Amino acid sequence: MNSHVYMGLDPTLGISSSSGSRYIVLGQSGYFGSMAFGREDVSKTRKLDMLTEICCTKAIEVDEGLAAAFHSSDPKAIQEIFKLIELQADTFKENIDLIAGTIGLRFHRQFVIEILAENPIAFKSDGAPTQPYSSNVAEVLENLSMKETGAAALQSMLQQVAGASKKAQAFGASALRWLLRAWRESDPFSRFMALFIPIEVVLSAVKYDENEIAQQRAFDRQLEGILRDHGGTDSDALIAGYKKLRQLVHPPLSARFECLAEEAQIDGWKGDILAFRRFNSLRNNVLHYGGKAIEMEVTVGDDKKQETRSIEDLAERYVLWVLFRSKEPFKTRYRPERTPDID
């Protein structure tokens, strides 16, 4: 693989640009935008002093028939070529991340602070670039309206919130600020992390079974007795070390979520437990091992019956339950359907 870095106002390949609305409302006319690609005068059109262009290229071998069709601009051949490129997308992205990160860390983050374009490009034998065109990501919204009954219900709800204790209000705000951030976020990775955090926040309020707590305390007393009887001159230090260690040990998130789901008894809660384990594993892989794969939805169930669980649905349902003790989140066509007995 070859890599090329250019910094200036005359990028080697030019840049692609697109325009259009970020939101499309069902039942209303929408504008998906227009796309353009070329070596434009960046200093005038984008009002920038400089940009950084990072190109990673690799030659791929294809049969003569596909190559000839590609050079004649056959749409199916172009599609096949980009499928081959997509197979190596992770390698390209890894190399670009390494180069861009090095520039930002060793020189200055402003050289790589914003992505203007990130697209695969296939070159013909004469050097002419071919690239697929796509508009900016647009979210399809529902066509909503607020009726008088809804306005009255909203007023009543906000009055109840205003009457809550300062501690309860602060706790609610700590979870809801992340839900707000997630709803506004278009990047899937950032959206996933912003949806996971409010679940963590409400899990801090989970109360454990009193019998389990009593059993743990009995075990602690028994172990401290053993250390005192057999620890010799180091018994006090061993007991102090064990107590400190116990303070640092917290039940894993998956165990806390299981307690919360069992308490809430929301339809399909057993499936929620399975889904959260998967989402938690993805989150841990990213945070602790630098993983890059996330999923916004997972499938739970068996061969006979399966359902979809989304991280957004889990966050909304369980934040709603903890803060308002309600099992009915707002209705939307995009919420995955669920049944009580899926597990």
C-alpha cells in the first residue's frame, strides 16, 4: 500500500462536496442535496487557509473483462470494483487513522480537526478518478403535531418534575443530558457511546437483594475471622487490605442491568438482558482494547423466535423506568417490536 500526504489549497484529487438537509420529514417534500467532485478553489468556496489530503492507494488485480467494462464506465463493473475496494476498507481506514493521528498529535490537531470528505476512489489506466456519490446522512423524521390534551399532559408532567427534590432533579439531568446528546448525534459510534452512558447512570441507582447483601457481609466477617486467627503478626494489615479491596470491587454492569430489568419487568425484559450483555461487550472492547466495531441493534431469541433490540430503545425504556416509573416510552414507527416471552 502506498500513502500520500498533501497539505495546502490545491489537493491532488480535489474534494467532493454535498449539500442538503440533515432531516427529512415523512409526508413532506425533502431535499437530499446535490453532489459535486473536482479540484475547486478551496480558499474561496470553503474559506480555509489550508487542508490536509491523505491518500492511500493499492493496486488490485481483476480479470480482463471486468477491467474493460470498468474503463468503458459500465455501471455494473464500477459497482463490482467498489465491492472489491470495500473488502479492504478496514486496512485503508487503519492506515489513514495512523497518518492523520500522527499529524495531529505530533504537529497540531487543527491540521486534521475536521473531515471534509472520506471516499473510496478507483483510478482508470489514464489516471482519471471514479468515485461513488452519496449525499450527506439524512434522518427520516415522523410528521408530528401537539394537541391540546398533549399540551396539558406535558404541563402536568413538567410540574411534577419541578416538584421533585434537588437531588432527584440532578440525577435525572445527569442521565437525560446524554440522551439529548445521543438524539442529536449523527455519527453512529458517538451515538452508541452517548446512549450507553445514560444506562450506566441509572444503573448506579440499582438496589440489590437484601439477602445477597447479608450473605456477602456474613462472608466478609468469616474471612476476616480466618485472617485474624491465621494471619499472625500481619493479620491487621491483611484485614485492612481486604476491606480496601472490597471497596474497589463493584458488581459488573451486566449484573446490575439484570437486577434492574428483573425489577422493572418490562415486556421482553429477559431479551433485554441478553442484548445488554452484547452491547456491554462491544463497549468494553472499544474502551479497553481499542476496538472499532459497534452495533446499534442486536438479535435475541432462538431459532423459533427472534427479535431485535436496539441500544437506543434500551436507553429510553430504562431511563424512563428509573426516572418516571413508566413502561410506556413515546411511540414511534422506528422502535423495535417486542413480546413478553422472548429470552
